[in-house]
Amino acid sequence: VIDEILERKNSLIRPPMANLDCVFVSMAAAKPAPMLDMTDKLISILEHNDIESVIVVEKCELDRERAAEIKAIYESAGYPVFVLSCETGEGIDEIESFISSRKGILALAGASGVGKSTLLNRLFPTLGLGTGSVSRKTERGRHTTRSVTLLKLGEELYFADTPGFSMLDFERFDFFDLEDLPLSFREINERIGQCRYTKCTHRKEDGCAVVEAVKNGEIAKSRHESYVALYEILKNKHKWDK
């Protein structure tokens, strides 16, 4: 019997999920190579929907220098970052402790082959999720998670195992409008109002607090490049085209 229907607090198109409290955005340090632009797209969508983002860098044993670089990029943007290896066990205790302190609906999302199911199996051995390998030719993962599966881990804790997020297409889907874009990048949002011009686009203007922060190393260049790329897409989209 359904005796009450609660209001939906958020929803995502890709991966298709709703009422999320936190998403662990996963990528590999290598094999497959990290796609920061795709990661930033997903994070911006989560920010717009008031969903907490936690960055997980897996396979750190394959490229520790790259793993450290990614950690610095997202910590400077204000996100918690876990660097770990399911192969060696490095960082597993830290993320286990973090998850055990949470409640609500959590999700693990990332490109195929980065080790999402392997990590979940390491954290929760009774799940027995399928895992796959990475193609030597393309260095891309083979899809082992075909759909979103909601897993009950405790009285008030659920975890969603999700497929890859290769279809974060801002040209085809309406995630948010251009005016919402600066709000979806934390390090840009916190500098709104500090620029010389009130209508600053935060791309290349003189006197832009964001551009200055990029030059000074306070904002990662890759994050700003992701912002500019999304700006170019969204500025060419018109509401009457929807």
C-alpha cells in the first residue's frame, strides 16, 4: 500500500537517478586516461541540482603523479577527494569511514572501466558485482554495469551502482541554462561580483576575478577550460529551440 508520496528533490538524466544526496564522481589515474572535461560536466550538473560531489581517483598505483595532480585540481575547487587503489588497498579505509558516516542515497558514477564495480566489491564484498577489463586498443572500459541498481547498505543508507556517463551532451539535453553556468562551478561562483564589469562572462575579460585566479593558479586551468567550453555550447542554445 502506498500511503504517502514525497516530493522529488532532484533528478538526473544521465545516469537516470533521483533524490540523490551525494555522488562519488570516479575516474582512474590511468587506463583509461582521466577525462576531466566529462568529470566537470557531471559535477556542474550535480551542483545545479544541489547534490554533493565527492571525487574518487582510482588506480592511483598506475600513475601517482597524475593522481596527485587531479587531487590538487578538485581540492582547490572545494571538493573532498579520495585517492585510492583497489589493487594495493591504499585509501580504502578512508573512503569506508566516510561512507559509514553518511545516510540517504549515495551513487558512484564515472566512465566505464575506471573501477567502479571493483571498488564497490572491495567496500561491500557481498554485492558480487560484475567487473570488466579495459580495451588495449581504445583504453576505454567495457560496460559491465548496464543499468542503475539501488543497493541497500543500512537502515538509512542506499548506494546506486550506475553505468558510465558518456552521454553528458549539453547540446541535446537541457541540464540548465547559460545564466546558471557560473553557479555550477564553485570556484567561479564564489568570485561573482568581484569582476570589473557586472556583465562579465568570466572567459577572457580584463579585470575578471576568475581569469586572474586562473593566472595565479588559484583556479585550475582545466576547470576554466571546461567552463569556457560549456559557455560556448550554452550561449548558442535558445529557449525557442527547445
